[in-house]
Amino acid sequence: MRNDTEIENEIVKKGLTAPRVTLQQIQDTIASEQYHVFSDTQLTCCVLTLKNGYTVTGESACASPENFDEELGRKIARRQAEVKIWALEGYLLKQRLYEDIGARLSPCDDAVIIDIHPEGAFLSIELALPKDTKADDVVRFVRAVSRAERIFELKVLNHPMSKTSV
């Protein structure tokens, strides 16, 4: 199994530059760590307190008491807690990207973004526009978005241009 540093190096080597969560970001979110081994057990718990005060936990245990090693238990428990931070930070990044795209994609005040689907390196976007939105506004919007984002598909709903191919 490859470690996080090897994976990070491969990502950099391949030039994958889209917004993403990095190992350094994960480490930077951690303010403190605490460990506890429960008496008469081989259960090690790790509590990571993040800079915003939120806590995540990880744990490790071994089936055979003869295999228990506190240092190894701490490493495994910490890794389990860090996995939870990856999920939290990934969600936070995705939400920020979604909100950023929504703020930039609105062609008029009454436009509603119905859905944004990532399709690999592209986006598929569904919009509902008022019927009285001018065709020129829609075309200008599509051109602006196409320059700013790699659009795979744009569906304009409830508008006379909805039959127009983009």
C-alpha cells in the first residue's frame, strides 16, 4: 500500500492542478492530538482537535494481546482519524467550488441553477431561465461560461432557446 506522500508526488508529477485537498492541508488543520489506551485492552484511541475546535477520532485494536504495540497503535489510530479529515475537507472544497460556480454562472437575477454535475474534467449544468430572457443574454452567458469553465453540456430549461444546441 502506497503512503500519502507517494500519492501526492504522483499527483504533482502528472500535473493534476485542479482544486483538491492536499496532505499538507490535512496536516495544517490539526491543532492538537491526544491518545488513550484503555486499561486491560489493546484499544488505542486518537483524538485530533482541528483548528476550528472540531474533533475527529480514530482507533486501533489487535486481536492478540501478544501483538499489541502502543506506538504502532497510535500510528494506526491517527491514520484512521486523518481519513475522516480527508472526507470533511473534501466535502468543504466541493461545497466551495459548487457555490463559486453558482455565483459565476447566473446569466440573470431570475436564473436558477437546477443542477451541476461534474463529468470528469467538464461540467454538465442545467439552468432554468425566465421565458423573457433575451436570446442575446443567453448566448453571451454561454460564451462567458465556456471560456471560464469547461462545459460538457448546458441545458437551458423553460426557455425558447432550450432546443438550441450549445
